[in-house]
Amino acid sequence: MSSAIAASPTIQNQILYALPEHVQNAIIEKAECVHLGFREIVFQHDRPIPYVYFPETGVISTLVSMDDDSLVEIASIGNESIAGLPVMLGVSSISQMAFCQVEGTAWRIPAKVARELTEQYPELRAICQRAIIMLFELVSLNVGCYRNHTVEQRCARWLLRTHDRCQNQNFNLTQEFLSRMIGVSRTVVNSAATNLAKQSILRYARGKITIMEREKLEKCACPCYAKMNTLIERVFEKTSLGLS
């Protein structure tokens, strides 16, 4: 269950940070800063999305339910984007669900208010449209990554992205979730994590990851990590958004 907490004095969500101060203030005035616990539901599939979240730390996972009732990871959302983004563009529900996979904090705003703010401020609408394109391109890049890069490379890439989002070298992460993100079995993920641990790049114990050597982890990651960062940077080019 999410709970309101004292907000950080600095904005860590990149969408909020990129907006002009008057738009940022309008959003913050309507929002509350909440803590999202592990596996806390953010929205359900085919049901109205109740809130829009601007994550500050942690990771929100979006999943689709298959015919056998299994859940397949589609994308993950951190402080580079928004959870509940379809609401901002006039879509009240989607076929996916979302829950918090790595606990953290977020600015939360009611869906109706988020939609009204998007209609009121063209700068917010513009960056939401770019965020949708960014999400599409990241998912597309993931598909190619699954086909062309090793499990260890993909594991390193995902750990780096999580490290960026959590802004902490320690974070809780289950093998079940990591295997879903990488698209392989837990046994295979355990082997890759063990290999990274043997190189003193990370420590993994009782569901907690500690990044020991960030630079070495970057060398182990596939080129997709750098490509993803480039895609994200494009969203926040203020000159092309008219946000300067």
C-alpha cells in the first residue's frame, strides 16, 4: 500500500525536471509524493487507470497476461518516464497491468487531474508524446537485444539501468523478476549473476544486489545500454520541445 512521504527538495523525475518551472509547479501542487512497496499494484489491465506516477526512484514494471495466465514483461519505467502515460493522451485503460518491481518513491496525481493538466499545458503534452515514442523505441531495442546478445550482457545492461534509476548501489531484486526481464529461466540468470559476482563486479545475496564495480559492469553490458541512454536523452532536448 503506497503511503505519502516527505518529498525530496530536488526533482529527480526527468520528465518533471525538463518542464518549465510554472508547469512543474502546477503538477507538484496537485500531486503527493508516495512510497511504492515491492509488488504494489499501480494499475490493473482493462480497468481505469486511477493515478499517474512520476517515479523518482525504483522501477515500475508493465506486464501483459497471456492465455495460460502467465505474466510477460513488456517494459520497465523509472525516473526517465511516467507510469500511466496513456491517461495523459486521453486513454483511460489499457490491456497491460503495472506494479512496483523495485521499491521507491514517486509523485502521484489523480488521472483526471493529470489529463486536465496535459490539456492546459502544451509543454506537458509535447513531452508526453515524445515519451510514448521513447517507450516504443526502447521496447523495439529490447526485442533486438534478446536475439543478438548474451544473457550476461543483457543482465549487465538491465542492472545498469536499475542502478541509474534507483541512484543507489544497493537494491532489492528477485531472480524471478530478473529472469522475466532478461527472458530466460531463473537457473540461467543465476549462472550469469554468479559469474559477475566471481569477477567482484556485484554481490548478490538474499534478493539484494550490490553494485561493486560500476565501470566493469559497463564493460560487460551490451551496446544497447548506451543506445538506450541516447534514446532517453532525445526526449529531453528542450529546443526541439519548445521548452526553453
